[in-house]
Amino acid sequence: MLDDQGPGVHTVHMIVDFGPTSEPGDEGELEASGNLVWEQGEIELCGIGFRDEVEEGHLAVGDIFQTTEGCGDDPTAMQDAFDEFGPPTEGCVEARLGDGTYEYCALLPIDQTS
């Protein structure tokens, strides 16, 4: 959503329901990651995580975040990329669960009604 928290600050919704999934075996085998992609490059996201437990073969992975949220060594990298390049063209979410790897990338639609 554009300008959701003020001029130039956007809210991004990236939640994917993966399924069917394998059973994890133990909690140490659950990993999640994600990134935003622009033609000029990409930003790895640190807040992507599991939204629900594995339930009936499905797993919700992702996050809802504002572009001002910092991450890692460069806490302004995401907002800087939005300011310089505009909204990303694509968002990707990946989950590693036991021996299975699930990845989903899609174009990010923009809601300008906010």
C-alpha cells in the first residue's frame, strides 16, 4: 500500500500459504527468508517468518511490514531502495522445512487507495 504511514512510506504484505508440505521432524529444521526485487537489485528481508505451525499439510510464511523497518547492517536500505527505485517489481518468500524447500515469487500489486 503506497504512502500508508506517510509520504514515501509504504506497507508491504508478503504472506504465502505453502502446501502440501512435509512434516518438519524438529523445530531446528524450519527456516524462512524473503526478498524484494527491483530491476536494479534486491533487498533481503530479515522479518520473514512462519505465521502458523504446520497444520494439515499447509504452512503460512511471510510478514507485513513498513518500508522504514531496518534490517541487518544497513537499517535504511529498504527505504533507500523505495526512495530511489520506487516500489519493487517482485517479492519472493522461501521456506525450508525438513527436506523440502518451497519458494514463491510474484509481481507485487500496488494498492493506491490508502
